[in-house]
Amino acid sequence: MTAIAADADFAAWMSSVQARVEATLERSLPGARQAPARLHAAMRYATLGGGKRVRPLLAFAAGELAGADSSRVEVVACAVEMIHAYSLVHDDMPCMDNDVLRRGKPTLHVEYDEATALLVGDALQTLAFQLIAERRLSDDPAAHMEMVRLLAVACGSRGMAGGQAIDLEATGKALSQAELEHMHVRKTGALISAAVKLGAMCGGPCPPALEQYAHRIGLAFQVVDDVLDAEASTATLGKTAGKDSRQGKPTYVSALGGARARAYAEELRRDAHQALAQFGADALRLRQLADFIVLRKF
Amino acid sequence: MTAIAADADFAAWMSSVQARVEATLERSLPGARQAPARLHAAMRYATLGGGKRVRPLLAFAAGELAGADSSRVEVVACAVEMIHAYSLVHDDMPCMDNDVLRRGKPTLHVEYDEATALLVGDALQTLAFQLIAERRLSDDPAAHMEMVRLLAVACGSRGMAGGQAIDLEATGKALSQAELEHMHVRKTGALISAAVKLGAMCGGPCPPALEQYAHRIGLAFQVVDDVLDAEASTATLGKTAGKDSRQGKPTYVSALGGARARAYAEELRRDAHQALAQFGADALRLRQLADFIVLRKF
């Protein structure tokens, strides 16, 4: 396949997964007219019609590698995306990052109100666990329960929520690269890893090499996020650019400088590819996603 | 047994369950020195050392009826209490009820800050699901997964979080008794029912009569809460009294008047007892708890 044909093939795969995720989210969220209607409409606003769906793409790519039934993978992909959406709604609130723009639209507390934003986040988190629990996701009941536990650990106080707490305390401080890593492995890395592992577990036990891949691209995702926040425009990102430095947040750019941050992302991309070496052609999508995550411009 | 001896026996049982719940929560929450330390200390502040532990008491009483292993029941009791604690932390925040006193102490966002309160609620919800997932709670794996699902449904947008959303929209409006019921079945009833059902499910399938009992006492709990808010003092309650009428919240007292609200609670207590008739002496604790919930003064 030529490079251009490969790109087109990857783009088509991404579009098809994104469309499927959108349709599954649409079906899994309560209808906007179902009571309490305002809450349900706001949950849909927070979740539908936007975002790159990086975590669902990773779940599908890992599921393909593991030979998983895609009707299972779409469930874990949507659960993880709901957790991600909840975290964005809460992070954007005035008491946290106080942001007004997300995915090119007003943030939820701006479009609705703060109380609704609080409840939307709460209810999206719950719905993610409900989805995981009510569908048969593994032939092995113990592995299915392990998927619930794994998602909980990934987004709890030693995962995503904990990373956010570290982030709050770090604002205004200079962190070393090791300290940044400690924060981001939790804040963004934990849920990205969960997406990969849960996707794979729909097919069977998650191979250890896939966990290494997930760890690398979780970090790479954040490094690139920091670079884009510093270098891209608000219009390109669909969220407020330049926010980190204005808010005094330590980032890979503030710790390493832009050039070394980009080089570090590149190193993580290579490591991610290396972790996939044993899988050969089966890991095509995961390789392409590592490239997409590091080379993206938005 | 004389009435006084029965009271003393019930009081001793309550104390022993409360102590056991406290010890299990203590063990299940991350240590206050474990990173991120501020978040973990705040999670403990929100959960430990206070409250009547009504939901855990119900779980233990239902577990006793079902012949469940108490080492299983303590897990579901603590998970439900963590969900309850998270809901209090979020409900007290300035964008919701904006309260400063809870269980006789400053509310979490007053003692810490709003961002921490947001994350504490988020992380306590997650930890509840983690607890339920990581312990063996049923001999039947499908029943265990059903317990995860049941907890999620109880606290999601068609349960507790949905009830809170209805409450927000109802402020300043006069609701009929049926509308109040619709709200409270979700806002407080769903989690109270979940406590009863999950406790029973640690022993086997939940008998339908127990669901009826749970529905009645869930409502009775809220009716009495409304009466106490109107009639008791802040010092007695350990939370701000008289808040409902000041905030223009529709309550059973505003809908029915104090005397009819008390009579309704009494009717629900009788119905709850009736639902237990088939269980004979095995339902002693559940009967005593129905009495406690309706006759309490705080």
C-alpha cells in the first residue's frame, strides 16, 4: 500500500469507528425528552457530536488486535468516552479550570448552569459503570468483573481524579519531568490505558506488551497536548489555547521547552511502536493511532 | 423481651454495626498520607466519623434476613455509604444547596475548597464501584454483576442524580404530593432501596416483599427529613435547619402541612411493617429500623 493509500485507509477506519461510537453513545444515553429532561439533554450535549474520540479509537484498535467482538468493544469504548466527557465537564467548571469553550462549543456550565454541570458529570460517570455492568463483555465472568474494577481504578483517586488533584496543587509551581510524569500518568494516562486494556479484554487477557504501549501513548498524548496548547490557536483546537501558561500550570513545554517536548513525544512514539513489534500486522491500527496521537495538529 | 430490653438490644446492635462500618470505611479509604494526600484526607473527612449510617444499617438488617455473610454485607454497606457521602459533598457546594454545616462540621468545600469538594465526590463515587467489583459478594457471578448494575441505576440520572436535578428545577414551585413522590423516590429512595437490596443479595436473590419494604421506608425517611427540617433545631440535626422553606423547596410539610406529613410517615411505617409480615422474627432488625427512621428526632 502506498503512504497515501494507507493514510486514506486509516482515515476511513477512523471515520467509521467515530460514527459507530457516536451511534452507540446516542443509543446508550437517555433520550433528551425523558425525565429529568434538562439533565438528559445536558448529558447529551456533553457527550455527543464532538471530540476526536481518541480513547474509543484505541479501544477498537486494541479490540481488533485481540480478535474481540466489536459489539463488545463499542460498549467499553462508550463507557470510557463517558468518563472522559464527565471529566471535561467537571474540569471546565469555575472552581476548576473555569473554561468557556470546549470542542468548539460553550462549556456545559456556560450553556446550562453550574449545578447541571455538576450533576451531568456525576451521572455520566455512573452511566459508564452501568453500561459496563449490563452488557456481556467477556466469556469469563471474573474477567468481566475485572473490567469494572479496572475502569474504577483508572478514574479514581489514584487515577484520573487523583491526577487532577495533583494538577490543582501544582498550579504555580515548577515541576520536574519526573513529577510531571507522575501527574500525567494519572490525569490522562490512566484512562487512555484503560481504553486500550478494556478493548483488548473484550477478546481475552490483555497482553503485557499492550500495557507498555498504552503507557507510552498515554504520556505522548499529554506531551503533545501541552505542545499544542502552547503553539496552536483556539480556533484549531476548539478549546481555549495558551491556557496552561496563563494559569501557571506546569507542562512539558514549561519543563523541557517546546523542542525537547516534541523530541520526547517522538521518543515515546518510537517506544510505543517497539512495544507492538511482537504483534506484526495485527497491530496496524494501534501503530497508526500512535502516529496520529503524536503527529496531530489539534 | 420487655420494651426497654428490646430498645437496649436494638441500640447495641446499631452501635456495633456503626462501629463495623466505620472500621470498614477506614480500611477501604486510601490513607490520608498516601498521595495525593490532600484529596485522600478530604475523602476521609467526607466519609468518616459521622452520620447515622442509615443505609449501612439497612444493608446489614437485610443481610441478616437473607442469611448473608456479614463480611460481604460490610462491603456493600460501605459502597452505598460512599455514594451517599459523595452526594452530600456535591449537594452542599455553592452551586447547589450552598450549605456550610454537615454532620456538625463545616461542609467539605468550606473546610477544604470547592475544587477539592468536586474531586472528592467524583472519587468517592468511583471508589464505591471499585469496592463492589473487587470483592466476592455473591456465589453467582451474574448476581454479583447485577449488584454493580443495580448500584449504578440507583445513583444515576434516573435515580439519585436525577432526583437531585428534579429538586433543582422544583425550587420555588409548589409540587403536588404525587410530584414530590416522583422526586423523592429518586433523590433519596433509590439509594435507600439499593442498600436494602444489595444487603439481601449478599445472601441470595432479593425477595420482592423486601423491595416493597425498601420503597416505603425510602419515602418515610424523606417525609421525616422534611418534618425535622421544619421543626427541629440546627444543633439537634447537625445540619442547617429550616433550610427548605428559606430556599423555597417544596417539601411534604409545605405540600401536606406538618400534621398530615407526620401521619403519612406513620402510614408508610405501617406499610413497611406489613411488607415484612411473611418473614416473621427474621425481619426484627428491619422492623426496628422502620421504627427508628420514622420516630427519630434528628
